[in-house]
Amino acid sequence: MSKSTHPRTLKLPREQHGLATSTAATRRIQGILPAFLEKKLIDAEANGLVVPLDGSVESAVAAALAVDGIGAEHVTGLVMPVQLSDEGPARTAETVASLLDIDCHRIHLQPVLTAFQRAVGETGEPTDDLVAMQNASERVRMACKYYVANSKNELVVGTVSRTDRLLGSVAKHGENGVDLSLFGDLYRTEIESLAAALAVPSDLLNQSTHPVKDTGATDAAELGIDQQALDSILHFAIDRDYSASMVADKVGVGESVVERTIQWCASTRHKRHTPPKPSMDT
């Protein structure tokens, strides 16, 4: 990948590990992101923002920044549980909405997914594929966010971190189906630092909304490293285009871990880019 094709990231004061987690950096982010939301709302002549709430650090921080940017009265929170295992995170999400004093709606999606599954089953297609149903769940959530946003002339705020985007730890045409990618420049470690600055309840900080496959493990755990090391690898390898050996030396991990991470990003590239068309091959 040539440097000219690198996605731009925010210019922030960064520490030795390459991440913007210092007090100075979080203060700057706290100024930039609410202003970004306010400006985009005004530009679109929209009435407010829709923020999906799932009990994660990312969604709690996104809602808090939305309130800072445009006021609680213009923010709509959506809680969209599917499985029984979603109940705990859903209650946490509703607590966050209550603390922020934003309008919050719970949409139970299990009946919708059940009806969807039955309808697809009638076509003769398999309906017991776990990955297919997980992706369908996220795409239904995306449709719900836009239905609410369209009915109220509001914009949909995304809560996906740069970490999850680069690793493809989201459903294609699912979580990234948004109007505003609020955390498109921020790695998960940076969002956690921002959460601490915003006094987000600490019991949210260890939650991962995008486990790998069906193992329940985080991306970092799959690689055998901690979250900060993973985010540092991504920053140095993707944002700065360092070689695998240079990244390994900077982060203090094995070169094979860096190479695996880079390959992981390459294999999920299709989730981040415009679908290919014939002219691209000519």
C-alpha cells in the first residue's frame, strides 16, 4: 500500500506507542468530535442524531459526545437486543441513556429475525448458519436506525472504532451503514482513554461488542496480545506504513504477530471499500 492511499487520521499528540491517549490528546478529541457532529447536523439541516446503544464503551462515549455537541433533547438512543444474552448489555445501555437524559427506545428484534428466518427458509435457503444470522441481525439493526432517522429527519451516528474497521470485525453493510463515522480515526485504546476522561462507568470498559467468530474472544486475544499492542501495530503498520520488522521492534511483539495482523486487515479490505466494478479491472 502506497502512502498516497493511506486514509487520513486526526492530527493528535501521540505517545511513544503511537496512540493518542494522553490528557492533551483526549482534551483535543473532546473538542473536535462534538464540533464535528454539530457541524454535520447543521450542514444536513437535520433535527438530531440517532445513536445505537449496546452497552459498549464506544456507544456510551458516542452518546455522551452527541449530547455535548447538540444537546440531549436532540439525541435519540436505540437499544436493539436480539438474543437473551443481549439483555444485560441492553439494560446497561438504558442506564447510560438515563444518565445522559436522552430519549431512548428499545426495539426487540428477535420476532423480526424469526420472521425473516422463516421467510428465507421458504425459499429453500439454509437458515441455521450462525454467521449469516449474525450478519442479518446487524443489517436489520441498520435498517431500524435509518427508519427512525428518516422518520425524524435525523442522522445516524456510527460507533465503530478504527480498530474494528481495519480488522473487519463488523458485518458488511451492517454497523458501518451510518451517516457519520464518529470514531473512524480513533483506535479502541484511544476511545477507552476518552471514556475515562468523560467518566463513563468503568464496568463498561472491558466489554467487546465484536468477538471473533463464535469464540467470544476479542481480536487482541486471538492474536495473543493486549489491546494497546494491537492498536499500536495497526497505527504503525497502516497509518505510518512501517515494515513488519520495524513495527515489531516499536511495539515489542514478534514479527509473525505483525504479519498476521496485516494479513487480517488485507483479508477484510472488501468491507471497507467500494464494491468492485468492471472498469476497475481495465
